[in-house]
Amino acid sequence: MTDITELFDSLLEQAGSIDIAEAEFKRIIHTDPELKSAYHQWCDEYGSSERNGFFDYCQDFKKSQDDIWDSLNNDYDEY
């Protein structure tokens, strides 16, 4: 299985919103015991609950994307 964060990123890209991506993730995880186990392990390592793990990842992902745009805007403003 690929890294679970790659699945998260793929769902976010396809869905276009956190809510839709989270709903799809919950649908998928209920049908795949291997994924559920990997998610449980990822949550333990990430320091998040299984209930909020996907959402927490999405929030961190969004913040990192915002930081990138802010950095680009700051570079643009200098010119």
C-alpha cells in the first residue's frame, strides 16, 4: 500500500473540498481493513485521534499551502 498521506492528498485534489474528501475517506476506510489499520497506525504516529486524523491532516495541508502562497506573494511584492 502507498503512503496514506498520498491517499489524503489524492482525495483532497479530486474532491476540491475538505468536507467531500473526508466523506469519501470515511466511505473508503469502512470497506478496507488494511487501510483502516494503516490509518490507525498513522494517527498514532501523527498524534491525532482516528476521529479527527484526516481533518487534522487537511488543516495542516491547507496551512502549508497558504504559507507557500504567502511566500510567493512576499517575493512578488519585492519586485
